[in-house]
Amino acid sequence: MIRLWPVREWYMPEDPAEWPAWWHMGTRVEPPCEKAAHWSGDTVWAATVDGVEVAASWAWTEVRPGVVVLSDPNGIASNLRCRGASAPEDERLAAIVALNRLTHELPWRETVCSILRMLRRHAGLGTPATPRVRRTRTPSMPC
């Protein structure tokens, strides 16, 4: 979705207080398939940079209750082309570093953990569903 948005070049200030305000657009949650598996999903955050909407999205995994991490720190999708004052020769590496810095500054972990706590409070979402077996009475047959 985000990769279809127009690319916006952004000179990322060193001080996050100078960044635009970012807001949470949404989080998708995949419950674990097995009892020992981890919750996972992805989250999307957006901002307006010089009148243009930009967004970043990344996958996350809950490694233990209350602790979520980036599933793939190199796999952050965004329509931002982050620049710094001293741009390294490798633009791709610079983008990975800048977008990782963004994820470390945003309160996404708290947001995702809050969503997971809410989901766990609702019956049946914390564990895989147990299939219901419909039982029918066996017709009595005379011997």
C-alpha cells in the first residue's frame, strides 16, 4: 500500500523533537497458530512532511508477553527517502538506518502491547479455537 504513495524526500533532523508529528494509522494482529507460537502482525504510522502524507510500516513479533520487536529491521516499507546532513555513499543502508531510528523513536511498542492486552482480555482470542464436535444421538435400534 505505502509503496504506491508518491516518494517524499526528507532530511531527517538529528533531534526527534524537530520531526513532524506521527500518528498510528493501524495495526494488524495475527494470533498464534499454535499454543507455543508468538503473536505477530504489522503496524502503520503516518505523518505530514511539507504538506505531503508519508507513512512507514513494519512487521513485529511478540517474543514474550509485553515485549514486541521488529520482525525484520531491514524490511520497513515507506514512501520516505530519508536523507541526512552527511549522506553515506550507500543510500539503501542510509535508508535502513534512518527508518530504524524512526521506529525506535515512535511509541509503537506501547500501542501494539496495548492492543494485545485488549485482545487477550476477550475470551478465546489468546488461544487457538478448540473445534466443536456436534454430537447427535445414535438412534436406538432394537436388538
